[in-house]
Amino acid sequence: MPRPDRAREFMEAVGDTGISGNERKGDRQGASQKQEVEGVDKAPDTSIDFTPYLREPKYTLDDVILPNTTRHQVELIIAELEFQDLIYREWGMGEKHKLDKALSVNFSGPPGTGKTLTAEALAHALKLKILVVPYQQLESKYVGDTPKNIAKAFEFATSQKAVLFFDEADSFLGKRLENVSQSTDTAVNLTRSVMIMQLSSYEGIVIFATNLIRNYDPAFISRIRWKVQFDLPDEEARAKIWQAQIPSKLPLDKSVDFAELAKQFDKISGRDIKNAVLKAVVAAAKEDKPKEEKRVTQSHFSEAMTEMIEANKAAEKQEFTITPVNGKVELPPQPPQ
């Protein structure tokens, strides 16, 4: 059975594809800015090969455990595509939304809360491939190359009819610099201007993910249609995540109680639970006893999660730096004896 072309259906449903990308950009920008980025949006060839980052989604929505409010937002995103003909043609919304045709989504929240997993699950639900673009592959030390790489990513996703996914999006959706003093500052602003242009003229599906949405430029936020917040899982979700990490072959001791673990350990992410389960399994496997007697116990899980939480706290501690100074430094007077 041929793969449904959801991206093309979405483009057609929005309507009015007669306006070219250059005309749209001309309506938004002055002549000087257009001259500054001329040639970039044509995406000249770069050294980046995006093929290794294009893949079939590995996860489905059944694999993702989210709080109810977050899941509801994801379901609405899917509904926009499922009912696009009704929304944009029969109900006439395509007449009012002729520009900014991308189905643009932003996932924001703490690390390990399922943003990347959900992006893959969303692509799977739409029966599309996903192009996962890491920022380090886009960034170039040569001035002007990073905007070209960004444009190339949009072009490649269009040609492959893939969901375009930018992780660590705050790296290039940050606030533009007002005081430009050197060429690197100009390059930063150019990169962000090109990203705005690409997002405005793109006609596919693009998902951004960030742990630091407060660093976004307001111009980006206003152009993103769906803004989904990912919070740390609540107690009910934590119990489900613990259970979801356990394969059927794993020998569990009768002492294991996932509801109790969910109650005991809060303010943790799904990734923390995943890593703790693996640590617990390794500890159980290492025990000096016959294989037939080895079991993963409640204590294994509790100890593993406690270690995980302590490691997270150590990583979050503020680092102190010592800055050398020139000249004589006056010390405070000694207190009286």
C-alpha cells in the first residue's frame, strides 16, 4: 500500500499555493535585509549529508506515557491533519490562513520528559519519516554557512516528505542581537533571520524541542502554531513508566511494587526511571548467586533511583570559577583577637 502523502495533503488543504516564497518574503522584509540573505534561501549545496538523520519512526503513541494535558495537545495536532479537508476547505479556514502554512510545533520542558520520543510517535501517527537535525551538524565556523545549512535541512525534508525535527532549538531560535559589533554577531542575526524566513515559507511539518523556551526570540514563538509543554510525570504516570520499562522475561521479585516506587520518588523524569531500571537490573545480574536464583528486587530499584537522584543533584550544583586580577588586592582587616 503506498504511503499517504500527509505533508502534500496539508499543503493543498491550506490553500492558495500561488504565492511564491520570494513574494512572501518581500512582503515582510526591507530591501536591505533581502539583499543580505540573497541566495541563502536557495539552499546551495553544503558538505552536510542529511541522509543519516532520516529514518522511519521507532516509537508509536502507545509507547509514550504523558500527562493527560500534554497528550491532549498531541492528539489535537494529529487532528489538524486528520480533519484538514473539513477545516481548511469546507469550513473555509484556508481562506484566512494563506501564509505561514507550516504545521509548526514546539515541545518545551525539562530534559527526559519525552519530547524526542513524542516527535517520533507523532511522525509515526502521520505515516511519515522523520528527519532529526542536531544543531552541531548545522553550525559552521564559516560565516554564512550555518544559514545555508538550515535552508538545506528544510529543502531535504521537503524532498523526502518527512517531519522536520530540530532538537536544542533554542540554539538557533534565540533572541537576535541588538548591538552588533563584529562579524560573528552579524552571522548570528543572519542565521536567526533565515530561520524566520524558512519557517514562514515552509509548507511541511516542523517540530522544535527545547529545555529553554525562555531563550526563544518572540518572533519565533509567534510563528509556531502549537506550543506543547512537557512537565515531569505525576504519580500515576510514574507508575506506568516504571511498569513500561520491564520486559516480560525479567525475573522480578515479589517485593517489587511500582505504585510504591512512584509514590516514593517524585520530581523525576521518565528518562531517570529508564536509567534507574537499567542500573537495578545490572546490580541484580552482578550478585554472586546462581543465575536461577537472581531476581530484581524493590531494593534494587530504590537504591538505583536514589543514586540517580544524587547524581542529578551533583550535576546541578553551581560551579565556582577563580578569575585572576592584576595589581594589589586589599584584604579585609583581621577581626580583633
